[in-house]
Amino acid sequence: MKNLYISIALILGVIIMQFLLSTLFYKIIPYDDVEKLVLIAIDLSYIFAFITLYYITKNCNSLYYEKSIPKTILYIIVFIIFSFLSTGLRFSSFLNFSFESGSSFYNEWVNYKLFRSIIIIPFLEEFIFRKFLFNFLSKSKLNILFSIIVTNIFFSIAHLNLDDFLIFFFAGFFLSQIYLRSQNIVVPIVCHSFVNCLIMFLW
């Protein structure tokens, strides 16, 4: 239970840091593209979380499933299919209205956004949520499902996008299964990067 409280405090700290850095950058940097400043603030808060969790969890190892290449491949296929069919899980789809929001960075052809979507974000998010937080929360094979659910609630909240909460949650669930079955964090990183790349080029 202590680890859960530490994890909640860390995620809240990351979200607060995102808002504070965004506000600070907006006040001190004369720059027209506010969205880019926000993305930089998010990335810096992720780097802080990455470093903090690395030191907190470096002695944790909770991969209780046996390595399975067929199951890894199955979850990769399901994850990719889900990524293309998931728009119906937006809350605005259920409620039949559109959230007013800025343009998604997936649709912007800006070098930084492209680089962060394919390289920075998949690397940081998979280490933070799939490797560090998951290993920190799972103490036995019995609470693997609990750890997956909690880490992917955190994963969804960290995106600060209520409309796509369920999409991020289920995508995170499949990425967690890919990590568990492959027992190699590189595999979900590559899958995450590949799907981000496909979404950028097809939408």
C-alpha cells in the first residue's frame, strides 16, 4: 500500500510540474507557439519522473509470467488493431459532442513534435509506466492485474486528455501485456513508436 501512495504522489507531482513549467515558460519565453512550450514542459516532467523512478525502483523486478513469443506477437497485433479502431472510445463519442481542444500534436508537421512522438515519448512513457511503476507496484503474481490497472490509470491521467482516457487506458493495457510476455521493455517501446508513427502519417 505504501508503494501505491508513493506512486500516486509521484504522478500528481508530475502533473503539477507540467502545469507549473507550462505557466513559467509562457511567462518568461516570448514565443507564439504555446502548445510547443506545453509539450516541452510535459517532456521535462517525464524526464524528472524517469530519473526519480529509476532510483526508486532499480532493485524491483516483478516479471512473474513466463516469456512467450506467440503471446507477445498476439498482443502486438491486438494493440495495432485497437489503435486504428479506438476512436469510438472517446467520451465525446458516447456523449455525441466534441470537446473544444487544440490541434493534436499527431496532426502537426513540426520537427520537434514528430521527434517527440516517435522517439522521446515512447521511450519515457514505456520506462515510466510499464517498467518502473509496474515493477514498483507488483509485489507478487497475485496483484499483477491490480498493478496493470493502476499504472494504466496513471498513464491515462498523465496525458491530460479526458476525452481519450479510455483509449490511453486500453492501449496501455495492451502495451503492459506486451512487456510482460516479451519480458523486454524495448518491445513495447518499438510498438508504441510504430503506432504513433502510423497515426501521424495516416491521420
